[in-house]
Amino acid sequence: ATEAGGAVAGATEAGATEAGGAVAGATEVGGAESGVAGVWGGGVGDVLLTGATGFLGAFVLRELIRRTGATVHCLVRARDEAHARRRLAEAAEEYGLWTAETAARTVAVPGDLALPGLGLDPAHHDLLARTVDAVYHCGASVNLALPYAELEAANVAGTLAVLRLAALDRTVPVHHVSTVGVFSGAHLLGRGVTADEPLPPVDGLRHGYAQTKWAAESLVGQARQRGLPVSVYRPTRISGDTATGACQPADFLWLLLKGCVQAGLYPVDAGLGFDLVPVDYVSAAIVALSLDPAPHPAVHLAGGTRTPLTDLAGHLVGLGYDLAPVPLAQWTRAVERVPDNAAFPLLGVMAPEMVGAGDSEEVRFDGTAAAAGAAAHGVTLTPMDEDVFRRHVRHFVHTGFLPAPPGPAEHRRPEAVGRPRRR
């Protein structure tokens, strides 16, 4: 951790100098001029969105279409514009979000966060810098198993490139999506961590991904100090759409639950709990709060309560899955014996999730301020209750990610999983 922390600190210091220089000439920022509400009031604007082919980014795109009149330029890792357009549409269609209006108001921009200048040719880069009225930076390379060095280009240098573009011509607001995973430390336990909590030392962060997000936030903070209007949004663990259950399968929680289904076992003493916030709430809150006249320095998008893994496993049992409660050691041995088990790749990163040493899952986050601000825009949080969980399972059965629960024929159909149980 010390060696990794030194590498992160060194890279961040160098990047911060560049970020500060990039916005040193920014003028007339702050107050009403820092927000984007005036853009919508004055007609159709243009915004740049990164990460639109990702889970959260696809929903942020939907909210930008719903809540603004903007044309949304979506940076997509692709060979050319046609390939970028296809990837953008396929990602939205996966969650049932691609509409005719979305197609008409999006521009697919081939590029790459991991490349200098976002992988854009200089002319296109400068055009975006002159024309976009805000940047929504949702893009990142997310892999808990990779070290900092392999994620730095996309997550740290990519953020720096976004800040440089935003400051290049007109100093436009940047809405940066981070994670509560940037927090760690025993000093945070036993209280609700608010969004104005200073970032702790990076040495306490175990995963390379969290380290890169910490470094990216450090760059954002430097840019803010130099005058760039930036807002940081830190969600806890993002769950699926509360209405449809549409969710990403490549998520720690759902891979873990799928592994439990495959093994027919779940660990009763893992001590895992998840502060789940629905993707429809997170995306709507980000866009709604971004329309406020002044930027929000930092926002915590949190549910405020942790749902134990045992409760979620209990919901699966209630839906008809055959799961037996066993000690963690027995569950681990069962998963280790079957490399094809969905939870097998998680075993190497699960140890930090299961110890009481200040991991982000053990720290409680206070999202009340953001919830109040979002509620003023009509955005409210729906908790992960049994009905919402059932919609998630129904979605995953429909897509084939989860097998249908065993039992009577009517319970094997995907649509039947979504029906409330008769009491």
C-alpha cells in the first residue's frame, strides 16, 4: 500500500500542476455563471458526456434527454463514428433506454479516455471546447482486480484531459462522477460521512480502482481551486432501475449472488452489507442537481442503510432458489472448487470487502443533503425492498444471467418471477 500510495501521490502531484495550469486563466466563474441552468432557459445547448456506453452513463444520457433540451455529444471508444454510434445504441438498448428522441439528440464521438486529448483529432477537440456548455464525466475503467498503473491512463489522465477541455475556451462546468470508495480509515467509522469530508490519505485504499478515483478527485480539487466550476458526485453501490430491474451483470454484488445460486450456498458470516442506490435515482439526481445555478462541490448519493448479504440471499430463497446457509470458509471452498462459478474471480478481491478495517462498505455515508436537493427537483429515492429486488431477478432471468428458480412451471417463466407472492 505504501509503494502504491507513493506512485499515486507522485502522479497526482504532476497532474495537479498541469490541471492548475490548464485553468489558471479561467475568469468570471462562480455564481450563476457556473451553472448550466441558463443554457437550458436560453435554448438548446450542447453537452459532452463520457461513459455513455456504461451502466450509469446510459442512464445519465436518458436523464439529459428527459430534463434538458441539449444535444449530447457522447465520447465512445470506437474505430470511427459509425462504430461509436452502434456501440452507443447497443448499450442503451441493453437497458431499454434507446428511443427515437435519444437517437435524434445524440452525437457519437469516437475517442478514448486513455489516449492523449481524449483520443480526438485536434480540430474536433477544439470544436467541442468551443461549443459544449457542460461536461458530464461518467467514464472510467472499472476493475477491482487491476493495479493502479493499469487504470491510470483512463481514470486519472482521462480526467485531466476532461478538465483541460472544459477550461480551454470558455471555462464550462464539469460534473465528475466519483465513488465513495475514495474514503477509508478507522476515523470514519461510527458516523455518517458527509460530502464535505476531506479525502483521507491514499495509503488506506486497497484497490487500484479506488486509488485512481482518489487521484482523479485530487485533480478535480486542484482545478476547482484555480477557478473551474466542478461538482463531484459520489454514489454508493449502484443497483438497477427500480421500475424495470434493468441492471449491469458485471457487478460485484450480482456476480456474488449468482455465485451463491450456482453453488447452492451463501455465507452467513461474511459480514457483508451494501448501501444500495438505484441507478434511476443516481442518474436523475446528478442531472437535476447539475441544473442548479451554482455548482455542488461534492455530493453523496447514498441510501443511508446497509442491506446485509444474508437478506438478499433470503430474497432469493423466497423466490424459489435452493440456497443453504453455511460458514464463509465452507462457501469459499465450494466456490474455489469450481472455477466457472461467477464468484470465483471475486475471491481475490473479497478479503478487503470482508474485514473491519475501514473499507468503504463499512463506512456509513450521509446522503441526506443530496436527497433534499434532488427532492426539490422531484427526484426521490426508492429503497431496495423485496419487490424491487424481485424486478432485478426477473430482469436477470430474462437476459439469461440467472437461471429461473426451480419449482412449479409458473415460477420458471421470467415474467412469473416478477409477480408478488400470494400470502
